[in-house]
Amino acid sequence: MEISSIGVVGAGQMGNGIAHVCALAGYDVVMTDISADALSNAVSLIERNIARQVGRGKVTEAEMAGAMARIRTTTTLAEVGQSDLIIEAATERETVKQAIFEDLLPHIKPTTILTSNTSSISITRLASRTDRPEKFMGFHFMNPVPVMQLVELIRGIATDEETFAACKAVVDRLGKTAATAEDFPAFIVNRILMPMINEAVYTLYEGVGNVTSIDMAMKLGTNHPMGPLELADFIGLDTCLAIMNVLHDGLADTKYRPCPLLTKYVEAGWLGRKTQRGFYDYRGDGDPVPTR
Ligand code: CAA
């Protein structure tokens, strides 16, 4: 099945990046969100991010104009129903995602493939609440979407081969690389990344190092582009905690228990960059200041 149009549900950090790369690859994109402000902010951000790529000679002015013209936005969820492929990138809460798929069902074509950009929720369970578990799978982008090479493709227990092949072809056309993961809690990337971040928070909690020394140790000691605490702020501490809880509940192993300090930061509303404060304080004009 050939995909030519893509519906993106959610105009947040992930949704806008997904719309960006799909439009640049030549797909007609319709992006929806309950907030009109979120949609207009997302379009401005996409424009700024593609302009940055033009500035670096990676995209031409004509490609940018074409991509921007291919992105349509709407606050009416039903309007994404006519897309060949729908990528849900809403808040990482199962009840929210389930409600979106339930609301979409009356408006989609019989051939529409449904996917979720979830970073950890069971694809099989989300699929089971729809009328087409065989045409449902996980389509997990990494942040920042325009820069990161990987997409995790996750088959639910019922996903058919045709659906997988159609999604794999989209990843190829985006110029990205697919890693196939089985549908177990947090798949591959977050199964490995989140325990590392959680352990970095334990290292801070137990006073083995401070924010600066932990991040510097991992950047210079293991050549990671960002330290684990800086990366946690970038991802969002609420998202990190939610994924640790999925691992803890889903695998029932105490090695995945979320660090109490991570919980404390989330309770404080210090969620990282998006709230201007997390393991670093981003509110000043200069470099971010460590909070511990
Ligand atoms: N759109 C387009 N281009 C962008 C961009 C965006 N949003 N953000 C950065 N870029 C481009 C820059 O233009 C630059 O391009 P060139 O290589 O052509 O120069 C390049 O990316 C590097 O950007 P910067 O020079 O501004 O910054 P940097 O060198 O510090 O790199 C980074 C920034 C790419 C984010 C790097 O720090 C990095 O790779 N960090 C780790 C990111 C990571 O691990 N992501 C995965 C998170 S886990 C996840 O997403 C899964 C989940 O479910 C939680």
C-alpha cells in the first residue's frame, strides 16, 4: 500500500518535528491539535527549523516552500481521517491516546493505517481498542526529529506484514533508518536509555556527584553528545518518570524503580526545558545553571 498523505495528531515537541520531516519528504501533511495556538506555534517552529536547514545548505529555498505548502492544520480531529497514515503524537497518557483513536475511528478510510509515536505504551493494547489491530503499529521518532536518524517500528501482536512494509517504506522515504522492536515495555531505546538516566539521578541523589560532574563524566568519558541529566531535561522529566513507571509496572522488577529525586522534581513542576527548570535552571540569559 502506497502512502501519500499523513495525518499528525498533536502539535507538540514530537508532532511538529514529525510534520516537518514528512512534509520535506513530499508527503501531504495535515496536523491537528485541540489548541489552535499550539498549531500556529508549531508551524512557526517548523518554518524556523527548516530555515535553519536552508542556512546550513541542507535544504533548498524551493524545498522549504514546497514543504511549508504541504502542511495544513486543523483543530478538527475528523479532518485527518482521510490520510493514508495517521501518526498519533499526543500526550504520553494512555487514556488520552485511547480517546483520540476512538474519536478517529468513525472518520478514517478502511485502508488507513493507524500508528502511535508512544515511547512506551503497549501497542497491542492500544490496537485492541480499535477496529483494525492488524493495521496498527508503533512509529517512534527520536527527539529532535529532524536531526535524529532512528525510527523505532513496533509491531503489535496482530500487526500484518503489509502494514509493516508500508511504514518501513515511509521511514526509508524520510531518509531515516528503522530499528524493529517487539512490543514489550519501552521497546529498545527507552528500555536502555531510561534506566541510565534514572541511575544518573540516583548518582545525584546519593551524592556521588553533582549535576555538573555527572554530565561532564558521561559527555567526556563516554562521548555522549549530552550528559544524562541535560538529556533528561531535554526529553522532559515527566516523560522520563512516566517511562520508568511503565518499565517498573510492566516488567515487575525493582531494578526499574524510579529514583525518588526524579519524582520530587516532577512534583515540583520542574520538568526540564519546557518549564525552564529541571536539573538545570534555564531562566537566565546566560548558560543554564545546575540546580544541585
Ligand atoms: N530542526 C532542524 N535541525 C536541527 C534541530 C531542529 N529542531 N535541532 C538541531 N538541529 C541541527 C542543527 O542545525 C545542526 O545541524 P548541522 O549538523 O548541519 O550543523 C545539528 O542539528 C546540531 O545542532 P546544534 O549545533 O545546534 O547542537 P548540538 O551539536 O549541540 O546538537 C543535538 C544538538 C543534536 C540535540 C545533540 O545534542 C544530541 O544528539 N543530543 C542527544 C539527543 C538524543 O539523545 N535524543 C534522543 C532522546 S530519546 C528520545 O527521543 C526517545 C524518547 O522516547 C524519549
